[in-house]
Amino acid sequence: MANSSTDILFHNYPQSPVAEKVRVVFGMKNLAWRSVEIPRLAPKPMLTALTGGYRRTPVMQIGADIYCDSQCIIRELERRFPSPSVLPVGDAGLLWGLSRWTDGALFDLAVKIVLGSAGENLPADFALDRGRLYFGKNWAEGLKQANVQLPHLAAQMRAPMSWLDTQLADDRPYLLGTEPTLIDAQIYHVVWFIDGRWSAGPNFLSEFKHLKHWQKRVASIGHGTSSELSPEEAIRTARNNESMSATGVAANDPQGLRVADVISITPDVDGGEQSVTGTVRFADAETVTIEREDESCVKVCVHFPRAGYRIEPH
Ligand SMILES: N[C@@H](CCC(=O)N[C@@H](CS)C(=O)NCC(=O)O)C(=O)O
């Protein structure tokens, strides 16, 4: 019997920096959520049964709606739980723009530093999985270069860290002033990652005194309230609910999408990832939503950002 669960189910694992970004947003909004732990390495059959193939971390589920990518997840959290907002009126557009840098070039740089610094110590299965995901087809050479180029990569990271330290130099509590916003979570997840997973990270960051204070302050926001939920229960939740997604395609769609078109969606990077196929339910400038049904007849709507994703018609 379909009902309309509004519980937040969050598919993640503790070490994931991108999941940490969203966990901090849960904290900023003081939300209660259920944590569904997923494996760190593909395959992740219980997750991809819901997403249709998308394997990255994190994924949020509310009933039979599945939100892929932190961009899409945070947009939906802001829509469903608008107060307190993490997107201050008047700055939201620029914050989203800036998030393309934090999620793109800055996060990629952090990944190169963390994986490159581990060098030969990376377990083979982890190196193969993450190498292909982040360094493309020629990943073994990419990983080697990241190790050789570590001083250069650290210099590239030092510049933005010093900009942020300057931004915080007047002892403001958060990057934009007195209240935490999305940009705090966006920057924090990168700092958290290099601090915790790069052996030289704590020493590297120690020169940025204001940034270190701010890091502690953001950490103290916490993650809201969470309790565990099994993947089986998450799938059951999807089965027992109906999507609450809107239907329709906004005017001027550059790819001419129409409701019920069959399309495939993949992250627009060379990560060797499986695409997700379904029929268009909704699309606008920011989001695309497809309907899909897995072999065991669980019907879901899967939501992706438009920015950073490639859509192919069938
Ligand atoms: N653009 C995605 C990036 C997600 C991403 O790359 N997540 C990393 C973990 S932090 C990942 O998926 N790694 C491989 C995995 O967990 O299987 C987002 O913002 O959610």
C-alpha cells in the first residue's frame, strides 16, 4: 500500500567527504535522518537497485524519490526544509556558482593530493576503483604523477586555503558572516578530507590559524540527529511509497526533452561509470528526474542535477 513517507534516508559511509558535506547541512538545518551504510567500493547492489546504476556517494532517499549528487540533495533539502536556510536570499546564485569550483577543481585537487600521497600504500582494489573514477582510463599513470607532483599540488591547495584564511581574518564566525551557509559546508568537506586523509594535512593546515578556528566551529555544528537503517529497509521504503515528484519539462529545454522520453544520464567526467536509464518525468535548468523500475518492480523517481551530468536520448 503506497503512502507518503517524508523520512530522510541517507545512503553514505563515514569516511566519505562528499557525504560529510551533506551531514554538515543536516546539522545546519538540525534535521533528523536515517543513515543507510553503503560499501566504499563498487559494486553496491542495494544502492544501485534504487539509483539504476549511479554508484557515487552520497545518495538521499525520501520515500520513492532518490536524489543523486550532493548538489541535487542540498537543493531538495532546502526546498523541503527551508528554515534555517543555507542559501541566504541575495547570495544563492553566486553560492551555487562557487559550489561548481569547490565540487570540481578544488575537490579534484584534494583527491589527487590524498590518493597521490598514499602512493604504494593504497590497497590495490581501492586504487583500481578510485583511480579509474578520478584519473580516467590512464589512471595508473595519473596516480603515479599525483605522487611525483605532490609539492606542486600542495602549492595549488595552499593558495585557496590562504584566501579563505584571509576571508576569516576579521574573526567572523562563518565565511559569509554570522550565520553558516552552504559555502561553509562546501569548503569544510575539502578541509576535513585533507586534514583527515592526507598524512601531511594537519601540518599543512596549521599555518592557517583563522581557518583552523573556523574548522572547529563548523565541526561543532554537528550532523543533526541520525539513526541507522538497513539497506533492505530502505528498499522496502521505496517499494511502499510513491514518488512525490512534479511532472513536466520547463520551456526552452536545450536538449528538447519531453515527458516520457527515454534517456540515459551519466556524470559528465571520464570515470568509467554506468549510466542510468529511465523516462523523463521532470526537467528544468537545474534538475532532471527520471522514472524507473528495477527487476523486482520497485518504482522510483531518480533526480540528478543538470550541471555536471550528460543526458543522452535513446
Ligand atoms: N558530484 C558528486 C561527487 C560524489 C563523489 O565523487 N563521491 C565520492 C565519495 S566522497 C565517491 O563517490 N567515491 C566513490 C564511491 O563512494 O563509490 C556529488 O557532489 O555528490
